[in-house]
Amino acid sequence: GFHSNFLILTGDFNMIPSTKRPLIDIIGSDSIPNERNSRLLENIINSREAIDIFRAKNGSKKDYTFIGFNTASSQRSRIDLSLCNAKTIGSIKSMKHLIINKSIFDHKAAIIDIS
């Protein structure tokens, strides 16, 4: 099951893990992407059903995974998420986001170091 096995779920969720203001996972906009689902995800994380790996390993550090192709826009957000269960978080050393190729990808890659 979800709790007994090692599990990491990562991808483009198109939502943010915290809707608490000021919004730490968005810059250049005051609107919450996919607000209904962002709030549902926030409840899952707050209940510790799932753990936001980036926040668990980086605290309140600001980093954005969606940077967009429109260079005139200052809007950035962390809508690409990596979640895990309690069993897995102890095996994760670190997590960071990395720009692969801005001309091809408008999202950063998730780099997770597992011990």
C-alpha cells in the first residue's frame, strides 16, 4: 500500500502545495493556479498523507519550476511537484530544480538525491 512501500510521485501537477498568503510558490501573480485542487493537495500535505519533498528538504527557499517561454512575463510558479510518503522521506538526501534547456522546456527538472 501507499504507506508500506517506498513511493515518490513527481510531475507537472498544475497546482501549488500551499495556498497560504503570502504565496511562497508563485511570483508575478496573485492568483492561485487550479485553486480548488491546490487546496485539496494542501490538505493532503498538511495531514502528512503525502510529503512535499522540496519543502521538506529546502524549508522556505523560493524556487520556481515553471518559467514559461514568454520572456516579457515575470510570472513563475512551483507547479511541478515531487511528493512522497513518510517511509520514503528519510531516504532522500536532497532535492533541487534544474533548468535543462530553456529553448525546449518551460519547466525545470526535479533532481532528487536518494541515499
